[in-house]
Amino acid sequence: MGRDGKAKCRPFMFCFEKDNKLWFCTNNQKDVYKDIQVNPKIEISVSSPSYAWIRLNGEAVFEDNKEVKEGCMSNPIVKGQYNSADNPIFEVFYLKDAHAVIADFSGNPPKEYNL
């Protein structure tokens, strides 16, 4: 939910799993960062080329984790945007109490996971 009270759908780059946490990154100058500060409950959805999809929701928890930031730098897109893990606008977060639903058009029931 945006600060304007309207529903928002925004893309996020998944960085990796570390210490049983799913890590993502963003820029603290973006509206999405400001929106998540107000309401940290988020949901992310991604579809595969074979039309299966995942919906992943939880509470975004921002952490100034140097090791995670360094790990994100291994992605050339992240490295190109932020140049360094020390960039002051570079933020990382994980999903607390994450819940995933994986579904497709097969007619089979969706699979659900608590992460």
C-alpha cells in the first residue's frame, strides 16, 4: 500500500538466501522504500516462462548488514546501480514470517510454504 492509500505493485530483485532469510535490496531514495517504512507488510509475485507463479509475502525488515550488502554486489545489475556496499542509499531487507504460494494452470491445488 502506498502512502497515498492506493495499492502498489513494484518489482524487487531477489538477492539470495542467507541464514534462512530471503534477502532483497532497494534504494532509500525511492518511494517504495518510504512506503515500506510506513507499512512493512509486502507481497511479491513472479511468474515463470511456463506460467507457474509464486506469491511471497511477509514483513520487510531492513538491516544494515555489511555481509549481505557485499553479497548483493556479486550481481552486476546491483553493482552497476550502487557501485559499492558502502553506498549510503543502498538498503537490504529480508522477509520476516514469509509465506509462499506456488500455483500454475495445471488444475492442481496451489502449494503453500511458511519460510
